[in-house]
Amino acid sequence: MTLAALALALLPVADLPQDPDRLVRMRDGRIVVGVIERHDLDGFTVVTARDGGRFELSWNDLFPGEAERLRDLFGYRVESTMPTTTAHRVLLINGQERIGRILNEDATRIELRTLETTVVLPKSRLAAPPEPVVVDVPLVLTPEQFWTERAPEIPTDDAIAQFVFAQELETVFALERAAEHYGISSALAQAAGDDALLRRVEGAQQRLERLTANREEAQALDRIRQLMARERFSEAEDMLEDWDDTFPDSALRADMLEVRADFDEDRDEAITRYLRRNWYSRVLTLLKKRSLDRDASMQENFAWLEGEVPQAVRTRLIEELEVMDDELGVPDLERLWAARMEHSPSRHQAGYGDGTWILGEERARAGLETTETQVDDGKTPEQREMEERMQRYLRNLEAQRRAGSAAEDDETPEDWWRTARVTQRFQFLLAYYAEFSGDFEITTVGFSNCATCGGTGVIESNEVTSQGTQVRRVKCPTCKQVAVRRSVTFR
């Protein structure tokens, strides 16, 4: 909440009118119906409609969520959220992720600090350049580090700014520092006669005293929040499940229930983020290894891409995500992978190249009728036409040197696979996986003309015989009369 918004929230709230009876839900399950006569930062008095009985209730007596509803109604509640800070995300070649502050960097290494731990990472281990990010404070700073960094920025004569800063300190569990700044805010509010702010400071100080008096519980709750911030949800879940046994008479049970209410959604979002970062790279690892195998048959490749690769990717990701959810199964994994579409996932490209013909004409040309061929190589149409003519001329000379038209039909898919470059084999595998495994969404299909035949599917040559000059047409040895090279864009 901005200081301006907070200032508006701190304006005096008019007394409630003599309004209708209100329904109040108690923590023990009882429901009280009556008129709320008095309310303050500690609680309220309700007169029941049934028999006129008076109940003095504190906010902790109410069902989770009920206190927040009434505080909003009375104007007492000021929203506080986890403060954020700048950091760097570092992705390593082994798939791990580090988040922290870069203290030093040179040509060969970076020095990264997270909380009180500093590590030196060789740049050879980085999968990508460090990425600036904004993260929750407890992920990279200790409470004292946060106070040291932020305190000089807070105006010493601004009561509201001091109050908001104290709330931030409380949120990151810098309790002693929070008490100091609540004290400063209280003194400034008292000097200015700001009773509305003073009431809120007093309520916050009472809450802080409760946290300090129950420090062990508060530290456990803070530990849960830190584990969630670091995406170690399995450990956090274990602590939440053991809470009632660890703290049977918990004074902070309402706070724990608030954390638990957000747990599943936070974990799902974290897993989806992880999948967006890593699913594609796990696929690449498998495909790169396969592209080195020159002796594989194409039928084996197709079966492997459609069956084994999707299963292997899922198995590996589930193992990696055990720290977030040790009961994660394939159906939930696929559901969360599908959820990536809500966050504008990255787009990738791959092409079948000169191996497009292996798909068969129907698959190779699917979508061609509604797709315009687009070539963006920076050349003018005249330059491109001249180049294509020269390429066709050279290819035609090569074709004429061949023993005959029958030889052009001899190449098998395995021949292409065996003689293709590693990058060509890899691109073919990636395009096929993206298009036919079902793991990715195809956004566009692109086509370019075969460079050998110029998109005609045949090679023409002139033969001089005793009867005169005749045009000889043979199937293009590169595209096998498919005429195009197919590519896909996917996400």
C-alpha cells in the first residue's frame, strides 16, 4: 500500500449507524447475532438480538477471516504485504537456480550473496546471463540486512512512513527493529495530535508484543514463509501439518491458517514457473543426445519421440519437483504445465529442413494452402531470384552427372539421417517432438521452397537427341517432389 493510500485509510471512520443486527462467527463454531455497540483496536462489544446479552470479544475470538471482514468495516485494518527487493536470478547448466545479490563480477566468475551466505560461481557453469528480478525480501536479505538497507530511506519526521516501515520490519521478522519504529511513529503521531494513526500504532504494538511473547511460534511461522519463498514447499507443508502437535495451545493459529489458506495456490504457481523454465530444456537434453546416434532408424526415432521422450521428461521433472511437492503425479504435472498458457510462455522454433520429405507429402504440406511462404533473409527479390537460378543450374549439372533417374529414388530416410549434419538431425527431432508429442502448442507453421528445385518438386534439363532437343524432368533429389521445407513455431 502506498503512503497516499495509507493516509486515506487512516482517515476517521464515522460511527456505525443504529444498524441491523450483524452475524458474527466465532472461532469455536458458534454464531452470534446482534448489534455491535463498541469497537476498538482490541475488539468489540456485541448485544445479542435474542436476549440482550452483552459479549466482550477480542479479534482473536473470531473465525479466521471474520476479524479481517469486521476490521475492514470499522476502518481499522491496514493491509501489509511482504516487501520486495531487487536481486539476480542465476540459472546453472545443471538446471538449478540461484537467487541473490551479485556483489562482484569479472570475466570468469560472479560472487553471489544470499542472506549471509556468499558463493563464487564460475561463468562456465551458467546456462544464461544473470537476470535482474524483484523478489520477496526474505529470499535474499536477513532482517538486519533489510533494516540496514532501507532505514536511511525512511523520513525521520514522517509518522506514517515510520509506521509503514515498522510493518515491513514486522513482516520480515525484524521484531526489535519494528518496535523501535513503531515507537518513533507513536511519538510523531502524538506530537501531531493524529489520534487515528495513534490508535493504529497502539494496535500494531499490541500485535507485536503478542508475536514477541510467542517468539517460538512466530519464528516457526516465519520459517514456513521463508521455505515457501524459496520454493521448498514440501518442508513447509510438513511444518504446517505438524503445527497443532508442535503448538497445541497456539496463540498464532489464526496467522498459521492464513498461510495455509494460500499454500496450495502459491505452490501451484511456483511449480508452473519451474516448468516454464525447465520443460523445454529437459526435452533439448534428450534430443541432443539422440541426434548423435547416426545408426537409429527413423521408425525408431518416431516411436521414441512420441512415447519415451514425453515419459522421460515427466519422470525427471517429478523427481526435480519433489522439494516442492513430494506427492506430485503425472496428471497434476500436466495440469500445471498447461497452466503456463496463462503467462505468455516463450516461443521456440524448429524445422525439418531437407528431411521434410520423410514426413510424407500429406504431413509435410499440411497447412500450406492457408500459409504464405515468408522469406526474410535481407535480400531483394531480384537478388533472391538470381541466387535461386544459380542454385538450380548447379543442381541440374549435378543431376545430369548421375547415372539416371532411377538413382534419385534410392535414398531412404535412414540414408538422410546418416548423412545429415548433427544440427540438422537435432532440428528434425525437435520439430517432430513439438508438432506430434502433444506437449507443446503449435502457433504457426512455416514453409520455404526447396533450394534445389525452387519449389517445383522436379529438376528440368535439356537433352539433345537425333530427334532434337527434349526437356527431361526428374524428381528433385532433395525434396523428393514435396517441394517445400517445413518449420514450426511452438510454445
